[in-house]
Amino acid sequence: MVNRLVSVGDDFTLPAALKVADANLPGASKAAAIAAKADKAETVLKWKANTAYLAGDAVVSPAGDTVTAKANFTSGASYSAANWNLSPTYSTPAAVAAQVPPLVASAIAADGTVAAAAATAAGPAVDAKVAALSLVKTTDPGAPRDAKLSDVTVTAATTDADGRASIIEYSDGMVEIPLAKIGGIPYVIESRDDYIDQLVDVNGRRHELSMSKSGVVNDTVLARWKSRMGVAEPNNPFKVILDAGQSNSKSYISVPVTTEDSDPRLYIWDATAPGLAQMPASHRSMGAYAAREYIKENPNTRVLVVEAGEGSSAFSSTSITPPPAGYTYTAGVGTWDRTLTADPLNLYARMVAQFNAAMTAVKAINPSSVAIAWLWSQGEGDTTALTQAQYAAKLDDLLTQGRVDMSMPETPVVVGSMVPEWVNWYGPAPQREGIQSALTDTPRRLQRTAFVYGPEGLADWSATSPDVAVIHWSPQGQRVRGKLMHDALYRSKLNVATVKPQPPQNIKVTRSGSETTVTWEYPPTRATAFILEYSTDSGATWTAATLGGPVVLKHVMTVAATSAVWVRARSTNELGTSINSREVHA
């Protein structure tokens, strides 16, 4: 029985029983020839450039014809029909397909054996398969083509019985399989941080068949399915995050792609448009990223971010003109100084009213709704007007009174740093460093607070002025920063004077010549000071380092490049001093 088909690959393999020469055999002999040659095949190679051929060598031309060399020669870079004769032995796949039914039909007419009957039954199947796999040259603009290969010449493609292109071959040897379609939309398989085998359409939108690394369907998809089925969403409580400060607390820098998913559990309440609104997937504020982190760990809830930030704002700024002594006029900005009540745009008063209105709204929906965090990112606007002590006093007053006026006495507060590159952009900057130190020192001055030193190297460099460029975080920086803010919530909750402190965590020592840099992290307890000691004699004697502040997280010191160094640290608070940390050797 004829059971071999034309294959589309590097070579053509035609069943020997399908040679055109066999067409001249009488009926019974045809059947015998088919049976005898069914399991024998002759291979015809595709034509190749810069290849030596002998007279009579058979190849498949780029047009899909089987040809033989007229004489001994070496092919050039492109195919030349002048060197070849159309083969008298083999036909094109389409012609072969057309001959199969007549051959088998005449064989069964002359010889009604079982073998001939089987051959006849196979005829239509062979016909259909050969037609479906026939190799054709195509420039069909409708042929599926990957965007990355759009500038590569299509040399050939397989087509189905309806003439639709399927597998495509390009002149560079690439073979393309068309994109799968779901609901008529082409999809590709892609992997990202939190998903495996996710389907993404041509616009980068995640399909509902995506699943997380834990093997479960995304909560946003489940919400859509519930909506379609008429299943009411549970009245989960709102967890409210207050996001306040200067421009780095807001979503200023945009990128040309949507990097986040829309989530029906995330909401926003903006100062410029008060009211409960769905958070857009494009929103990139510090609070938005912290909310996205929170929702991962607490899926059965809803998160509302109350955004009270204002660009260019400061404790020393004001919309009053002429400005009072000690203040700088900034049109349309206002002030964070709650005591400057004469300013019609008192940002503290606006924040309190905004937050209280938001809490009233969500408690009306679910009385169990509660504030879970107050995030603060500000300081740049005060670096030319306030000293470290003045800024610290203003910030402490705002946080302390704010907890009273917004009824959040135990809500954790997380204070973020300014962009590190901006603080030292012009070399030593005492006022900028002073404000940064005041921010860093907040957990020592106020309980239930934490400080986050933002990531280095993730400033926004899109602005033309370097000084303006590095004053803001990039979208990538905001994302990292939002996660750091979220992760610091537990430290804020533990920053209370109830137990003796733990030693500093994750001490790291890096060396460059004689410069030795030591960094560490807050312990999961309250700390009012850190004690850093180093040794250059294998720990026989220890010297206390002079730190730049009680709770700084970095110290740079000079140690001879030829000398090894050992470092250890302790923490102190109102109840005592911790044990030494583990020693780090460098």
C-alpha cells in the first residue's frame, strides 16, 4: 500500500511507486509496481548555492521543480535555470497528487486483489496529504509573519488544502510557525517575574489563561469570571495607604508601555479629583507600588491609596505673596507647614480633609476598613531654606499632629530618602545632606516609624538638566522603592520601646584601596543608636568608629589597603544595648 508522503524539509522524498514513468504500465502491472516499490524511496536534495554538481544530478529548484544538471559545474550564489533540465523522471508534488487517483483506479480495475483494493482506498488520502503539504513559492502578504522577521525574504511556505500559508521558510534559514489564536487574537508565550506560561496578545495584554508561579489563576481574572457569572464580589474591607509629600511621592514619570496589570481591588483617591476611583494600570506612584505589594500578600481585601502629594512643595514654600519671612513663594503650591494657616493652600489641612473624607467613604462601604500605612517622601524643597534641626522639628510636628487629626495613633509611618545621586550631585552639599540625615533619623525621634533608603542608580535621567534629572526617581526606581516601603511596615510596627534591641542586620563591607565602606540595616526592634567597631589585628583590639549620626546606615573609613579588617556592630535603645552582631571580615 502506498503510505509515504512528500515531506517538507531539507530534502524531498518521493515514493518510487509514484514515478511518472510508471504511468505507462498496464493495469495489473501497475498494481504490482505499486506493491513492489511502496517501501522504497529515492531522495532528491534541494538546490544549494556554491555547490559542485555532476551531470545528471537531481535537485529540487527554488521554484519547487525537480531538475537535473546539464553538465558538471559549480552553482553560484543564486539559482540559474540555464544549468538545469526539467526532470523526466519526477514531477512536482502537485502533479504527483493529480496522478495518484488515476493510477490506483486503473490498477484496481485490472486486478481486484486485496492489495490493489488497499491501494485504491489509500489514493484519496495520499491525494489530500500531498496537496496539503505541497511546497509553493509565496509572496502572499497574508501569510503569517513574525514582526521580528518582517524584513526577511520569504522563500517558501507550506500551504493547507485551502491555500492558506502555515509553516514559512525564510532565506536566512529561519522557519516560522504561525501564532496560535484565541478568540481570533494571535498570542505568544512569554515569562515574567510572577507568571509562568502566560499568554500575551500583540498589544502586550495578559490573557486570562495566564497563571502565576504558584499555579493559580490571577485574582483579576477570577474577578472577571465572577462578574460574567453574576457572582457578587465579597464586601471586603478597604486597607488605606496615605501617600504624601513632594513630587517623588506621585506618579510623574511615564513610560511608553503598560508594565502593570489593572486590578479591580486597587483604588485611588486623588487630591485633584477627590472620590473613590479604580487605580489605572499606568499609575506609578510610590503608594501605588506599595499597594500592589500589599495586595499580593493580602488577596482578600481592597486597597485605597490616598494621594496627597504636591510637586515642588515644602515646609518653607507658600502660595502667599509676598511670602512671610523664612518662606519662599511658589505659585499654586502652598505649604506643608501646618502652622501657616494664612496660606489658602495649606497642604497639611488639605491632606487631613482628604484622608478623613476617604476613610468616611470606605467605612460606609465596610466598617472594618482601616488605615495601614502613612508614606512620606519630601525634603528636596527645603534643602535651601531649613537646617537639619529645623526640618526635623517641622516633620515631627506634622507626623505627630497628623496622627491625632486623622485618628491613626498607631498606624505605621514610613519615611523615604531623597534620591542619593541628587543629594551629592555637586559634591559635598551640607544642606541637602542635613535634610537627608533628618529623614534618616526619624525612627530614632519617633516611635512606630521606619526609614527607607531608596535604591541607588535608579534616578530619572530623562530631563535635559542633570540637576533636575536626578531629583526624581525613574518608574523603575519607584517600583523598587514602593516594595521597600511596603517591606518596612513591619519595622515601623516594631519600633516601640518594649524590649532591648537586636544588633544591626546584614552588615556588608566593601573595600577600594584604603577606603572601606560599611553598610547595615535596621534590626527588627527599636534602635536609637548604632555602635560600629572595627579591628585590624584579627579582633585582638577593637576601635569605635565615629558615625555621621545616631542611626545612619552607612559609614566610610580609611584602613590601609594591606591590612585586613574585621567589623562588628551593636544597637541601643531606651531599654539597653544589644549583643554584638556577627563579625564580618574583609
